[in-house]
Amino acid sequence: MRPLECSWDRMKALVYHGPGKKTLEDRPVPELQAPTDAIVRITHTTICGSDLHILKGDVPSCQPGRILGHEGVGVVEKVGAGVTAFKAGDPVLISCITACGTCEFCRSAMYSHCATGGWILGNEIDGTQAEFVRIPHADMSLYAVPADTDIKGLVMLSDVLPTGFECGVLNGRVSLGSTVAIIGAGPVGLAALMTAAFFTPAEIIMIDFDQHRLDAALGFGATRVINATDGQAVATVLKITDGRGVNTVMDAVGVPGSFENCQDMVAVGGTIANIGVHGVKVDLHLEHLWSRNIMITTRLVDTSTLPLLLRTVCSGKLQPATLITHHFELADILSAYDTFGHAASTNALKVMVSA
Ligand SMILES: [Zn+2]
Ligand SMILES: [Zn+2]
């Protein structure tokens, strides 16, 4: 971390230059563009699976020249005249979702579909993998952080924890004494696991191919883990549940096979909650499911639960910093990408990047 001096007008930023290409380069420090903007000096950011999707060329809305990153915490540097909730010097958490607070979608707390916001950071506008970022609609898109909080772990609240909680746990109707299976023990699957515990389900079964991630899941509160390498994940879940299947199954992978497994292990009356980003079509087996009283849910994270999650973290009840396995400085963010992009060999979950 380095203090800002008034004369500085350049900053380091991680810039996307088309599929497979990214560089760490000098860019101008962003300026306020609207009265509702804030400029935030980033102290900590991280890399998301979505950043890797962008780098594969899977996200056409993200054009070459874009500074990546939609997660971070920092300190407000300056605010526009229309910002009332924050002032220079305030420590803040940045939501991955930008929200105006007044459009039809925001009024329904569906911030992810905000008419002038949604997931635009590090996608349609410059993001957080830099020393400074411009946050539009700052009053609704930033969250105050109590000054004495260890803000590093809060980076996990920008996206990962609300995604697991909202798309997986809340949509999946996890409840006291219920049975839950989570397919995919990556950071978001583990975030769903951590927050599912709020509702004290009887059983939380984590399923993955990576034994290291499954071992980690046991530490995060999974009651059982299943290594799916042998192709027997569905059979094992049915065996554990006396043939009934689970009340909630979450797809935290987002490929046709994971969604098929969800359909094969959901109990009568249960819920399939999709979290994964699906890039290709999947088969829906209504010939089996039509009579089983199930529900299928989809959602883009709204981060509407951030105030609740923030309180839970500040009180020490939820410890998101445990998802962080590696630490880097912004100057080494290319190494951070290498480590995160090769998670199978580096055992990375989330990487912390300090600016
Ligand atoms: Zn993300
Ligand atoms: Zn809106």
C-alpha cells in the first residue's frame, strides 16, 4: 500500500487485451464522471473465475483495453457532489454489482439487473485490479466498513460469499435438518457451504474431482465429501440418503454433466439451485422430473444480502479470510493469475492481491 500524493496521476492496472492477453501497465488514475461517482483507492482485490472467462474470450461485453476485477476493498479517495453516504477517507467494501437504487429492477432488490448498473465493473467499465477505481452510483454500490475491522477477508464479500449465499443457499431453500449437496468445491461452492451452515442442515455433502478441495471442504463444515472421479457421485448420494436424494442440490460448476447430476440427486419436493455460469445448453429431464414437485432456480448475484453478511463477518461468526490461500502484491498480479489459473496444481482457492 502506498499513500497517494496529489501530483500522482498514473497508476498500475491489470488490463485485458483480447483473448489470452493481459498486461500490468500504467494507466491514468480515474476521474469522477458523474456527481454520483466515487473514486476508491484499492487496498485489496482478488481474481475471480469470471476474470478467467473474460480472458478466454467468453464475455463479449468486456472489450480489449478494459481494466479487470470486480471485487475489492479500499478507502474512498473522493466523491461527487451527489454522493451522500460516503466521504473521503471512509473504508469501503465494493460490491461486484453496481446499483442505481431507483430503476424498476433495483426497486425489487434485483440489483444485478439494474438498468444502468449490474455486473459492469471490470466488464463494461474499468475494474478493481488497479490502484484506483471509479465506482458509479457510489451510495448504493459501496458498503461502509467499520474502521477496526480486518478488511482483507471482506474482499470475499464483494462477490463470492453473496453469490454462494443468494444463488445457492437462499434460492436452494436450505433449512434446519435438511439435506444438501453442493457440486463443485471451488471458492463459490465453499462459500455456499459456509453460509448454508447458517440454517443448520443435517447433511452437507460436497462433490468435486479435486481431493485437495474436498479436504478443504471438510474444514469448512462439510459433513461428507464425495470424490466424483469414479463416476459414482449420484449413486453415493442416493445411498447416503436411503434412495431419497437431497432436499437441496446446488450446481456450483456450470457444465452439462453437473446439472444432469443435480437432476439425478434431487429429492421429491426438493430444489435445484444453479450457481454456475453455463456456457452451453443442458438437457432438462422433464420425463423424470415432471411429477416430482421440484423447483429449479437461477439467479445472478444481487449482493442484496451484503449488509447481513457484513455484520456476520464483523462479529466473527463468518470467517471468509479462510478462503484465501495465496497472497500477492499488485505488482505481481500476473503471478497471481498464474497461481489462480492453475488451481489444480497450486491448490489455490482465492488469491489476495494487495495494492
Ligand atoms: Zn467474481
Ligand atoms: Zn438500478
